[in-house]
Amino acid sequence: MAGLIRREDVDQVRERARIDEIVSAHVTLKPAGVGALVGLCPFHDERSPSFNVRPSVGRYHCFGCGEGGDVIEFIMKMDGLSFTEAVEYLAGKTGVQLRYEEGGNARPREEPGKRQRLLEANRVAAEFYAEQLMGPGAAAARTFLAERSFDRSDAEHFGVGFAPKGWDALQRHLQGRGFTQPELVASGLMSQGQRGIYDRFRGRVIWPIRDVTGAVIGFGARRLFEDDQGPKYLNTPETSLYKKSHVLYGIDLAKREIAKGKRVVVVEGYTDVMAAHLSGVTTAVATCGTAFGGDHAKVVRRLLGDTTAGGGLQLTSGGTVGGEIIFTFDGDAAGQKAAERAYGEDQRFFAQTYVAVADGGMDPCDLRMANGPEAVRALVDGRKPLFAFVIQAKIRQFDLNTVEGRVSAVRAAAPEIVGIRDRSQRDGYMREVAGWIGTEIDEVRREVGRAASTPSLRRAPDRAGGDRQSGAAASSAGSGPAADGSQPGAVPQVSAPDLRDPVARAEWLALVAVLQYPQHVPVSFDDLGEEAFVVPAWQAVHTAIRAAGGVTAGREISTALWVAAVLEQAPEAVAGLVTQLAVADLPEDRESAIGAVVEGVVRNVVDHVLGRRVADAKSRLRRLDPDTEAYQTAFADLLTIEARRRTLRESTND
């Protein structure tokens, strides 16, 4: 079929694309055993890490929701790409020159990588806007930046640019680079009018909006000229690349520091992100034309990493378990509403949420201009719990000089106190609230008790979805998307046996060893027949291993190609099990001891197989007449099996 990428090129992409590097752009990974990494699953909400990556195998598997696959499948699932688009994306990252069937070195006429084309259009547009910033028509944009204490190097660091006032400056530039009008409209760079398409952004200062990988997926633009009748801020419309509810401006620059420091600072605008980063607050990000919501929370949680139970608890040292989410808001009514919306997302985090509001309500950009970078750092360091900020705002709605006002304030505060995750802090906050309102703590306790026992008065429960997806989602564990990007899902997956059963666990350990470390597996493993494994699920995996050539073949190729070869031989219903085994941990945390462990667990299974054969041979002898030739043959077989078993055990003891 014309347009298909050649098989050998796809294999080369798999080999070159390091799965740990690709996954780390989306998930904070940390070492977990020999050769393994673990983090929070990007495919379902969880609070303790169950997402395992094994770079040597080139595979990942989530033991929470069951998703698993190789680096190509990860990109397909993570970014919603087709197989071809994912391969093209990774080829661009790794420098692999792709060839297409019936097309030589040229790309097929019918472009299979639409997403890559849109990304490329955005990248070229970002370069164009950045170049225009230094042109004669961009004086207003340069003045705008200078008035906010940003110089040329700052603009270059953040990729800030300028959109010329004309209707088709960018259009002509992009069409000159080979992009079609449908591509330009699909990218969001052009708008469709009655007379044709025209530049969406004109006469504005421009910020490129990048995803966590650093790819430009859209733009934010600020009005500069009085004759511009459009909104003050204009963003890229919703496209296949740009979903504003999922986007955080600055995430590409902040992701490493967020993962390292377990802190993220959420500000309100593009210039605030710039000011924060230039002031040393390099974990700052901002939403793009929308309020901070649940999808933003998921992005932040994954970058914070392991936010397990106990997260969100503040220590006596002032630090927190699970990291910190710090929101900065203007001190006006709009800022107050933004704080309340953010507070509504508080339960999505197993981290402590804070708010930082400067005196006079200045945002980080204004604060840096007025008082310097140290003032921005002090703003963040002087954060206070978001709870306190929101509850004090609620209390201010009532006249505390009257009995009625104080009673109403207590009733408004009580549900918020009930919603505090760290129960050990509730009593302290009840005292705080009593002091803020000017009432007795017993009155606050009574109202808190009433709110706790009245469901309708409680804060909304955690909507994060828990640690597991539905059984329907988990049932398709391990089945990767088809080559056309569709999700199979219709093929039921064989479930992993209960590893509390000693036989199932012993066989599981052996298969983990065979898939991950074929070079250490005794050659006697390949002599085992189809009856070697007694657990049906493991029998199916063993059959695929034998069909792939056994460990003899596995030793001749890389571990990643070995696992891929086994997967090719495995029925689709068993593929998920193979991936699980390929990333699971052996019970050994010393790399120097892995060889001995592998040899031991495989010999254990071989010994059990030989033991069953000895028992079968002895049973057969009992049923035969000792004076017959059949008896003598069976007896010789028994001696051979016993000798093999004895040799195996003696070599193990050595």
C-alpha cells in the first residue's frame, strides 16, 4: 500500500528513541529497582506510582490501569496520534530518515503525518514572529516589552515575537514554505473569511505556546494599537494541537524545576510567567485564556511526581509532603473568584495548595518592575494556605459586628474546615477561624460537627477519579493501537494469574527473567517442551517465547528486539501479559547479582519440570511388566531425566 513507512525504518525509530527520555517529557520518573523507572501514570489519575518503564526493553506498563506498549504506542496514546504520525514525530526527534513504500526517499503525495505538518507550520510561524520583533514595524511591541522591563535577550529566551499589521504577511511566508491553505486554517494561524483566509494575529505582540515536549502548538497575542477592535488578548482557537483546558504556558521551561523542587507556581498571564522566571521563580506557569481546571491539575500532578497518601501534609519544618501548588492572583474581585475556582480543584492534589497575593494586588510582572526580582521571590516565599485565603474572603462577606453576621460566617466556614485533608490541622484551623470571626471555638466546633454529619453541607468530594479506571478500561490492558491509530479494545486480554500461588509466582519469575535477561538464562531452558509451564496464562507466553526462537535467539539481539520478537508471536490476547513481564521487577536491587538471580529462578522452574517428568516416568514403570522391552526403555528414560536433574542441582550448588 502506497505511503506505508518501511518496516526497517520503523524498527530503527524504536531502537533510537529512548523510551525513558520520551516518557520523561510527560511524567516524572524515578529509579525503582535494577534497570526500572516508575512514575504516576499519564493515562489515568493515580496518587501512588504504578507506571513502570524499563529502558533496556523499550517498554512501559501501568500496573494500575493496564496500559502498556513501546515508545511508539506511548506517543500514540499520549498525543492522540496515528501510527504513522507517531513514527514521524519520533523520527524527527532521533534523526531517522524515513522511507515510504513506492515512494523512495520522498514523502508520499497524500500526507500521512498531518499533525507533524501542523507542528511544523507553528514552528515556522514562531520563527517568523520572532524575526519581525526586530523589524521597523514592531516599535510598539518593543516599547510594550521595555515598559515591562524585558529586554531583547528576554524576548529571545521566551520566543516573544510580533505579528505585522498586514492581513497576509504570515500567510505569504508560510505558503512560500510549501504549506497549503487547508493546513494553515487547521493550524489556527489563519482565519477563514468570505474572501478567503487571512492572518489571525495582526499588529500584536506574540507569545509561542509550547507543550511539555517543547513543540509550538499555538500562540497568545496581546493588542497593541487603538484601531485594533479585537479583544485585548487573543489565543489560537481550539485545534487538533491546541486544547486550552490542557495547556499551561511556560510548562516546557518549568517542567524540570517543577519535578526537581516539587513546587509549581501558577500565575495569570504571559508577562507574569516571564517576570517570575527572570526573578528566579523558574517553576512558574500560566493558563491560556481559561481558568485553572481539572485537566491542568492532571498535568501538574504528573510533573510533581510521587504524591502518595500523606501528600498535602505540612511539616513542622515548613515543608510539605507531596509538594506545593502556589497560585498567584490579583487582589481584585476577579482574582478572588479565580482563587475560589482553584480551591475547588484542591482535592485533586495530594500536595499543599497555597496562594500568594502581593500588597496592593500587584501581579508578578508589576511587582518586578516596582520592587525588583527579590520582591517576586518574596511573594512566593510568603505564600499562605489557599484555605486561609478563601475562608477569610468568605468571612469578609458578613458583618462581624452583629451576632447574625458572626453566626453566618461560622456556618460559611464550617464546610471548608471539614474539607481539610490533614485532619490533624482541623483543630488548629477551628481556632484560627474563631479568632478571625471573634467567637468561641466551641461554637465553631459545633458547626463543623454539623457540617461533617450533613452531606449537603460538605465540600465537593475528590473528583480525581481514584487510583484505578473502570474494569472495562483495564480489561484491554496491554493492547496497543492499530497501525491506523485505532484502539483495538475488542480483543479481551488474558488476565495475570494470582501471584500468591507459589507455582504461578515461580513461573512468573522465570518468564520475567527470560524476557529481560536472556543472556543469563541457562541454555537448558530451551529444552523445555510445551508442558513445562502449568499455569495456562504462562503456557501461552512460553509458547510465544519458543516460537520466537527461545533464549538462544534472544541472546543474539538487543533486549528490546527480543521482546518485540516474542510479541510478534504472541496472540493479541496475550500481548498485555508479555509487556507486563517485560517491565516487572525481579526481587533483587543489586545489578551485580541479577545474573545469579536469573539463573536461579529459571533453574527452579526447570527443576520442577524435571521433577514432574521423574514422577511421570516412575508412574509409567509401575504400569509396565519388568520383563518387557518397554519397561527397559522407560527405565532408561527415567535414569536420563534423573541424571539431568542431578546435574542441574549440582551446578546450582556450585
